[in-house]
Amino acid sequence: MKSRILRRSRGSMFLRMLVRAAVLRRGRAIAALLALIVAAATATAMLTLYVDVQAQLRKEFRNYGANVVIATKDGQSLPVEILGKVQTMLHGEGLAVPFSYVVARTRDGQPVVVAGTDFNAVQKLDSWWSVSAWPRAPHDALVGIRVAQLLGPQGKPFDLSFQGKTIAVTPTGTLQTGAAEDSRIYLSSPDFESWTGVGPSTIEIAFSGSREKIEQRIHELQRALPFAQVRPVRQIMEAEAVILGKMRATLLVTAILIIATAGLCVLATLTGWVFDRRRDFAVMKAIGASRRMIHGFLAAEAATLGAVAAVIGFLVGIVIASAIGRINFHAPVPPQFGVLPVVILGSVVVALMAAVWPMWLLGRVQPANILRGE
Amino acid sequence: MFLRLVYESFRRQKRRKLLAAIAVTLGAGVATAMIAVATDIGDKISRELRTYGANLVITPEEDTLEVEIGGLNLKPPSDGGYLNESDLPRIKGMFWRNNIVGFSPMLPVNVTVNGTSIPLLGTYFSKPLSFGKDKFAAGVRSTHPWWKVTGEWPGDDSQEVLVGEGLAAQLKLQTGDSLEVNHEKHRISGILTSGGIEDDQIVAPLSIAQQILGKPGAVRRVYVSAVTKPEDELARRDPASMSPEMRDRWYCSPYPQSIAFQLQEAIPHSHAKQIRQVAQNEGKVLSRIKGLMLLITISVLLASALAVSAAMATAMFERRTEVGLMKALGAGDVRVAALFFTEAMLLALIGGAIGFAWGALLARFIGRSIFDSEISIQPVLLPVILTIAGVVTFAGSAAAIRRAVKFDPVYALRGEA
């Protein structure tokens, strides 16, 4: 009974000492806390960006267009139902756009490649296409810049013939890409199919996700469509992997550097703070506190400081990371809660390390010497 | 006396000085490395973005439409214009020649193999060329880095060819086999994987394609891979409508448009334009990455400034007994403050200089290990870093020094701070 009261009062004394120490020396405690918060906030912001930068940059890289192409092995049309099948297999994680091609002739016998596609989808897939006006109405055509120069003044309807069938189309806009598209005429899929009777021969897909995931999806698609050829666009995939890898490595090195610097500065600040209070500890020791108790007190104080700073720093850090995300990527960077335990652990460890050195120094010194001011 | 005080202070308080100096050194080092990396990253990433391949294409000025589906060229071979192979080295004579990472001429022809028509692409692989005193290599190995060859790349003057993997599987060909193209035998030196239409083609040295076509020196188009600057308002304007100064500025900026313009000037009777898929997106990715690094650098600078100031403040605060003693001995506030500021500035200079050297090493390490190239440190950065270190140390110690100086010496000496 007696021992329990004693233990309880000892416990409450311990807590009281912890709280009073922080309250009475507010200025110094706040300075140490602030230093820890800065370090924790920077660590959180850098780690959050490191985790998220891949997702952010992948969105930018999807502007490069398709990274997977489905085509038949011999240039024939793909079965009609294939587009729907591919789209259900994507689970909304990508964009699939069909293309069909024939060589038609203009009125004066000039051969020209005519393509049929879904304009709304292509607008999203190939954002680099420089188009003066997208076709809206049936029988509207998008004309490559070189075809437009050849056909003369823009806006005049013209005829195209394929295997004896003729279609009259109105050019609504010109298309400029600097590649093969400049020499083609694009029609909407329904117009194209009712005119030529030819279905899509190529499906271009822009997958979002990691390289492994894309490779797995390619495998799945290939198994589901044995008659077709599913292949990655290596030009796009490889360059993306290279740049992402370099960016992540740069961010990681930056994160390590700044965390190490902030951590060491915190160490300097905290060591000073603990060392500064050697008189308090000398008094404690003089009135009978055991060395274990003083060490325990110091450790508990350091750990509490570290944990509190880590939580506040984490909150500040996610605000900084999301601000950077909004300014630079125009998209929020979601908080990564997986970072929190790492930050708390790191913060507590740094705080404890800061307490170890002064503790060791204090352990060797007689309280009388400290109290005498030596 | 003043100098002796400073000297003794450094000699006797090694622990405190060391901690403060380490803080300043680390802060200055990280600042140096980050500024160097952030200023150079645009250039580094734009070189890396060249793995996307050519961003400009040169075609003959007078050309008929391309009639090409899935890589199969349906245009009669006699049709259309050609560029002259002998004009190509002039690309390396233009204003932005150092930004040209590589170029490859292309000449597609159709050939007969086993009675079927198959496309053959003539190009350079890595052909040594020279312009004036400049020596360089041009070819697909620099403009199409994603092309992978199992076996060996053919020599540019050899009679060897590459076969795309799709075609090789279809015709059951292997490296080392001989292939009869238009009744002439060629050794297959390797199998090409490109992930594009070339997988179903034969790729041969340019001279073989010219021979088949019967037009020596003819080139259908040239792909150019150039390091460019993201385009802005000025880049999109028509050079014909610009004032002379503005036109000079446009001409001397490595925009895709101005490099295309210069390519057109270098190669007679040609038309050069950007490949928008590569050129446009490159600018976007580049500006995002540069923006990210800029923001990160600013936050890192702020954070290390705060951390260093906190460390300095603590180091100063610990010494209020000393201040009390000096004041008790009759030193005025100004003299005490001057002493401490001199110490702080000395720390900032030493820490800043060591930190700069350390940061420069760090930046070199980052450049070497991540980008395989040097990140150069501008000497201008040294005074900048020293100034920053000085300001941060000053700001960090100012408050602590003020408090120490204001404090009554009696209390300070009694240890009742």
C-alpha cells in the first residue's frame, strides 16, 4: 500500500518535472522545439515529394501519347468487338484509340492516306497535335498540313474515292505534327467505316502506371488477343523510365542531404540546451536523485520533444509539399501517411542522441563542481 | 587585446566553436550543392530527354505526299524530291552546332526478298564525318537510342544489314545468315528490336539503299536530335514579322523553331520542322522539372538557414556568463557585441568556405553518379554562399547577442539566467 502511493507520487513527480521544465524555460524549450520542427517538416516535405514525384511526372509523360500499340500481324482489320474488349480490360487506367487506314485517291488521281479515328479520344491521346479546328459534324475532315497545301484553298469540299466508292468531305481544320500525320486526311470512324467498310487496324493505348504494371497488362492483352500483336512503344517507355529514374535519384540525394544537415543542426541546438541545464541536474543529484532517474528524465524529455516536433513538423511538411505540388504541377500532392512513422522515429532518435553526449559528460562530473559554477 | 580575445575564444572553446562551425559548413555545403544542381538540371534533363529521339526533321523543299501505312511505303520510288547526302555535314557548321546531339539520314526503298516486297531503310549507324576541323559521328545510334541490336551493328561502309525482329521471325532468319535482297547477297549482322515499324523492315547502310534506288547521294529525310529550350511566346512568333533586335534574340535562342530555321539555311532546298510529339512535350516536362527543383532548392535553403541560425543562437546563448564577466570588468555593450559578431563572421567565413568546397564535391558526385556528367560550379557562387552564410549566422546570433548584452551582469555571474 505504502509502496504503491510512493510509486504513484514518484510518477506524478516525474511528470510534473517534465512539464515544469518545459514551461519554466519556455524560451529555450521553444527554440529547441522549433529547430526540431524545421528538420521534421523538411524531411516530411522531401519524402512526400520523393514518393509522389513519379506519379506527378507520369502524368506529364502521358502527354507523349500511346505507349502500347495493338495491330494485326499482317495489316488486316481487327475484329469489330475488339475495341470494347480492350476498353474493359483497361479498367479505366488508360485510353484506347482506334485507327483505320486506307489509301484513297483525290479527284485528280493523287494517292493519299485517309485515316478514320475517334476525334474526342485522339484529342486527349495526342495533345501535341496542332489543330486549327476539330471536326464536329458528319463528313467533316481534318486535313494534314501537307495535304492542305496540295489541295489548295482551305474550306472547299472535295471528293475522295476508294475502290470505286466516293465520299464528299468538308475540310474543317488543318493538322500539323511534323510527322506522318501531316500527309494524311482524318475522318471520324462512322464516316470512314460507312464509306470504305474497313475497320480499325491499329489501337493505340496510353497506359498510366509503372513499367512493370504496363508489361503485365501487355501480357494480359496478348493472351486475350492471340491473333493480334501487342507491343510496347519502346521509344516512349524507355525514355520515360530513364528520366523518372534520374529525377527520383536527384530527389533522394537532396532529401538525404537536407535531412542530414537539419538533423546535425538540431543535434547542435539540443546538445546546447541540455548542457545548459547542468545546474538543474546537479541539484537533482545533490538532493538524492539516482543517476538512472536523471537519465530517464532526460531521455523522456528528449523523446517527448522529438515526438511533438515530429507531429507538428509532419503537418507543416505536408502543407509545404502540397504547395509545391500546386505551384508546379497544378495538382495536389496527397499526404503520405507512411512517412509519419519514419519522421517520428527519426526525430526521437535525433533528440535522444542529442541528450546522450551531455548525459555522459554530466555523469563524470561531481555535482558540487557544477553547483560551484565550474 | 580585441584580437587576442577572439583568438583565445576559438582556442579555448573548441567544442562550441566546432559545433557551430559544423552547422555553418553543412548548411553552406548543401546550399552550394543545391544551387549548382538546380541551375544545371535543365541542361542535364534536356540531354536525358534526347533518349526520346529526334525532335526535328528535314525534308526536301519540293516533296510529294508520303503514302505510307504501317511503315509500308506505297509511293512510287521515283516520286518526290531528295536531299543531298554531301550537304549533311553542314549541320555541324550552324550557329547551334553544339546543341546538335546527332542526326541520321533516312532513305526508305522497297526491295524484293523471296519474291515478296519488303521495305528497306537506308541510314547511318555511326558514321564518322567531318566539317572543317570538327570530327563527329552521325547515325541512329545517337538519334534512336532505344533501338537494340542482338548481334552486331553493321559498319556504315559494309554490305551487312540488320533485320527487324518481326521480319526475322517471319522469314526464320538469324544473325550470321545471308539474305538475298534484289538478287544480291548481304550478311545479317544483327537482329533489330525497335518497338516500331522498323521491326518489320530491313535496315541497311545508306549506300546500299542508294544503290538499290539508283540515286547515289540521295536522302529522303534527315532526323535531327537537338537540345532545345522550352518554347515561349517569342518562339512561336513568325521571324518575318520581328524587329531586327528581336529577330537576333530569336535566332540566338535554341528554340525548336529557330534551330529548324537554321537547319533549313544550312541544307539547300530543304524544309525543316519540329516533330511536335517530341519537341512540344519535352518543353513541358523540362519546365515542370526545373520548377520542381527551383521550389525544392528554395525550401532547402530556407530550412538550412533556419537550422543554422538555431544552432548559432544556442552557441551564443550559452555564453552569457562570459558576457557578464566582460561587462563587470568594464566592457561597453558595443565592444561586447563587436567581439561576438567578429567571432560569428569568422565562423561564417570559415564554415562558408569549407562548405563551398564540400558542396562543390557533392555536386560533382551527384552529377557523376546520376547524370554521368560533370555539374560545373560557377566561381561566382563562392561570394554568394559566403554572403548567405554571413547573413544567416548574423541573423542567428543577433537576437542571442542582444539578449546577452542587455542582461544584468550580476545575475549572469550568479548563474541565474
